[in-house]
Amino acid sequence: MEHVIALHQVYGELIFRGLKFHEIRKAPIFREGDVVFLYIARGNPDVLKRTLKKLGLSEEQTLTQRGSIAGGFEVGEVIKADFENLWELTKDTSGLTFVYGEEAGKRWLKSYIKDHGYAFTIEKPFLFQEPLTREKMKELYGTHVDGIIHLSSRTRQPWVRALLEDLIVRDVCFI
């Protein structure tokens, strides 16, 4: 199955730079073997700037563009765990410690998942040679995509099916 999800730009950068290996979600929205395409959402620009600085990069050196589907990954192992176990498993692989520091990252995760959540192992990350911008999506599919989204091939919406078919055949560069 294929999905398009929104992800803050800072986490997209970490995935495509090989520094983030787990995606955390509240619900089991993916299964092993699914392909996840990443719509790069804005997120907090100050967090992005601080993270890029830690990496020794400027904003001009980002691999992703806000408001576009930049690439994706294949879902590996799916792990359901309570908060403490999920934190121990992913604190160094989810990007939270890198972005926020250990204590603030732990607080962020607790506020997001509460008692339990899911970690999805990121495998075979790829970037599109040409990202699909929201302007191009509007032109091609007649819809405005912005903010928090989750589209999946389970849909009956013709435009979503056409979008996913387009994404599947695009030229990619594996990371």
C-alpha cells in the first residue's frame, strides 16, 4: 500500500541525510512493506535553522522543499510500545534527541503519544529527482494540498489514485 503523509521539514532533512531511522505515530497507519511518500510541511522555522546549524548547513543546502512531496521510504518493522519502551527504542533514531535534546525530546514524545505509540522503521529512503510541488498537484489533480495530510491507496478518490500512480513511477535517487 502507498501513503502520502505530512512531515515537518526538519525530520525530512534528517531522513534524507541518513540520521533518522524511525518514524513515530500515534496509530498503526502503516504496515511492513508499505511505501510512504513525504509531503514536506513547514514546521517551526527556528527548529529547522538550529538543526541545520548543528549539521553545519545553511537553509540553501536543504534537500527538501516545503510544500512538496520530496521523496519517501519503505516501511520496515512496525513496533507498538508503551511510552517508556518507545522512548528507549527510538530516542537516538527518531530525530527527537538530535532536534530537541534528550529531555525536551522525551517531553515532546510524551505529549504526542501519551501512553503508547508506534515506531515504523525507515528503510530504503529515496528522494525524487524532481519533487512534486503543491502548485503542480493543483494543476495536475485540481486539488489544494497543504498542512496535515494522510492520503492512502485505500481511497476511492480518483485524484488520489492518480497522484499515487504518478509518484510510483517518478525517477528517484536512493539514499
